[in-house]
Amino acid sequence: MNQENEIPTKENYDAIIKYSEFIGNNLILEENKDEIEKTGTCDAITEFTKVLYYNNWLINTKWQGWTSEAEYYFGNPEMIASADIETLRKILTVHVRIDRLFPGDIADIIKRGYLSAILNRINDFYTNISE
């Protein structure tokens, strides 16, 4: 499982970046509206979270200590544009863990554009490693 301070590889970036349009345009919500309304989540969101797990975007540690940091960024989404990779991994970890306890959190951060902002920031880093 992924540890703190591990650096995602180009392949890890490739796996997550391909979701940018699907999430950024809210297609994931539109295409799974009924299922999300009933359960708070859907197979497509589950698939996306698995990609996060298997590609070094989530950290296997006690995430509860990061909730205040994640809340800060959630309350100040413009700060995502300057967040480093480790912070983004922490934020993703917190939201995926919350979603496991309370299905609907991931759908909510997609709807609000917050997850899209995170993916855009990840794409900034990806562009730099791809050059």
C-alpha cells in the first residue's frame, strides 16, 4: 500500500489524468444520476477510487489527522492551484475515506468542481514530468 512521501510515477499520473474530462464535465454524475441518488455513489466512482488506490494517490496511514488540512483546502479551493503532490494525496485520501463511511462525498466534490480542481493541479505536475 502507498506510503507518505512516495512520489507517483508517470504511469500513476497516466492512470488518473484520463478521468479529468469525465469528472470535470460532470459526465460521471450525469451518466450515473439514478444510482448516485439512491446510494450516494456508483460503479464509475468506485472504479475511480480503485484507480487512486492502485496508483499511489492514496496514502495508507491515519488520515483523520489530515481532516483539518483537507477542510482548509475545501473551504479555500483557490489554494488547490498551489498545493504540492503530497497535499493533494492527503486531500484525496481524506475524501475517499469519508466516502467509504458516508457514500456521497466523492459525488459531492465532483459536483462542486473541487475534484476537477485537484485533477487540474495534478495535470500541472504531470505536464512537467512529461516534458
